[in-house]
Amino acid sequence: MKIMIADDHKLIVDDLLDEVSTLFPNATCVGTSDPAEVIPLFKEYEFDVIIMDIDLADVSGIELADEILKIKPRTNIIYITGHSEFALESYKTYASAFLVKPISGERLRDAFEHLRHPVSTITDDMIESEFAGNATIGKWITKYREERGMSRDELAEKMHVALQTVYRWENGKRMPDVITFMKLANILGVDMGNLLNTEE
């Protein structure tokens, strides 16, 4: 998950960076207190979640969010503000959450649990790490497929991939990317974390 925090008060940015890094230690977290950096940083990282103050210096966070959503419509916007009267206007950009300062860790966690566009916390590096071991993911793909009485042919058809691709997944010779991994977990009816289970 890639997260950006934008607030023109650096102390707030630093506090939220600490909080978010604690909640999601594997996430890429970037903060800025310069509104002019928001769009360039977004174009560089294509963040999944933006935590942004509405009342930024010289610009509205809502206007920046509108520009961001034109670039990547499925971006989750979590607005933060000291002014509750901005709430109605903020939802014109279909925000995931609207949090009034000061923001507690509990409210921040709840906002992430109810994102408009859910984001996987499983990264390409985590998947690659599992494949680099003993084909752990492949073993669990096989296990859950067989538990559901599904043949490799059936899984390949549901995933819209070649049969050979399923063989390679299960033998650890090829790894799915994160999007494919999410779809695979959904078809097998398991949480993505189950496919990364390393216990026998």
C-alpha cells in the first residue's frame, strides 16, 4: 500500500506518518507540508490512499483531490480538517473518510478499514519472498484448489490463464502479481494471508 499525507503543518504530517507507519509497517508512506508537492508526488508514486487537509495554504485540498481523481479515479481520499463545516463539500469527491482534528489512532484505523476502494496489504516483495523459499504459495494454491474439488483446468479457466500458468504457480516456477494474487484468493475463497501462510 502506498500512502501520502499532506498537511501544511509539518508536526501534523510527522505525527500521522508515525501513526500510519505503525498501522502498516510494510506500506510506503510519504508526507509533505508543501501543497505544491502534492500532485508531483502523486504522479511519481500513484498512491493508493491520500490523507489530506482540506484547508491548505493557498489551495483547497478538495481541488487537489479532484485533480488526483482525474489521474487515478480509484484513489482513496481521507480528508482531515479542523473545520467540520467542510464535510458536505468534501463528499463531492467521493471521499473514503472525513476526520476532524485531532485525529486518534482508533479513528484513523477505522477509516482504513472502510476505504471506498479496498487496498491489498500484500506486496509484490512479500509474494516474491515466499516464492524464493520453498514454493510456499504454490503449495497453498494446490491445497485450497484441491479442498474445493477444483481441477487445474477449472482454475485456469476461472483465472483466464493458460493451464501451464497454473502448473507454474503451483510448482513455484512463476509468481502472480498482486492483482492476479487478489483474484486468485477470491476464486479459491480464502483470505490473501492464507496463501502466504508458511506454517505446515
